[in-house]
Amino acid sequence: MLNELELIQELRKGNEPAFKYLVETYQDRVFNTAIGIVQNAEDAEDVAQEVFIQVFRSIHSFKAESKLSTWIYRITTTRALDHLRSRKSKKRFGLIQRLFGDGNKPLHELPDFHHPGVTLDRKENAARLFRAIDRLPENQKTAFILHKLEDLSYIEISAVMQISLSAVESLMHRAKQNLRKMLEKETG
């Protein structure tokens, strides 16, 4: 059981058990954050692998001005958003968008999609929620996912996104308003 400073020092030495410990410690958080953004398990696994490779390669440049977990969340959100941009630029869409046509009629049955941070009784409610989250502007989406699905505090989100606390509060307020409008429009 290494403390954060010891872990960083061991990682900088290229210590394999330290890297294994890092992955075991952070893999669920990284995957959960990634799947919240990319909304596809395979893509989230790809993002998670990229994150740990980047952490391993960049640990020497980590200045420890923030907690290691904050730095890893920052890398994860950046990688996941980059992955999403890349995917969208290729005209491929996320899980929910692929399942629904223009008229929002299901093209396929919803698979058993489950995000560990979300417990909704019915698949259609989960689909509606994730479709709405996916339509949020990027910063609102990131803040909302980190807070509601990953349970980060506004202060932690501020550190991850490198924005002020009041900016996080504003993003969360707008995200909630936008989600409420989108969900009311769909059910109304």
C-alpha cells in the first residue's frame, strides 16, 4: 500500500508493480468517467488504455500541483472527449444515437447497457437520459458526468476542468436546465 508520493516516485522509476497498483486503483474510475462521456463500453475500454499509457509516459512531467487522481481525471476527460470528437467527425455516433432513427423510434432493441453510476428502472429512461446528456454542450456534459455519475465535488471538478468554482456551478446549473427542457420536450 503506497501513499501518493511514493506511488509517483515508483512510477517515475518505471516500477511495474507500482504501475499495476495504479491501474488497479484507478481503472474503475477511469472507465466509469470514460463510459459516461463516450457511452460505449468498447470505446471506454480503449480510452482507459490510452489514459494509462499516457499516465505512464507522462508521469515525469506530473508536477504534483494537484492530486494524482485529479490529473488522471483530467487526462480521462480529455481523452474521452477527443475520442468522441474523432468518432463524430467520422459520422459515427454514440450508443444511443445509433439505436434511434430520426423520429426517435428504436432501430434496435436496447442492449443491457448499464453505467455503474446510474440506476434507472427502465431501459427507455436510461436511453432518454443518456441521449439528453449526449446533446449537452461539451463543458456542461463533462461537468455533469463528473458530478452526477462520478460523484466528484464541484471543487474537484474545478481542478479537473481547470476552471473556477463559479464556472462549475454555472455549468451545472445550465446542464440541469437543459436536461430538464430536453426531457420535458420528449415526454411532453
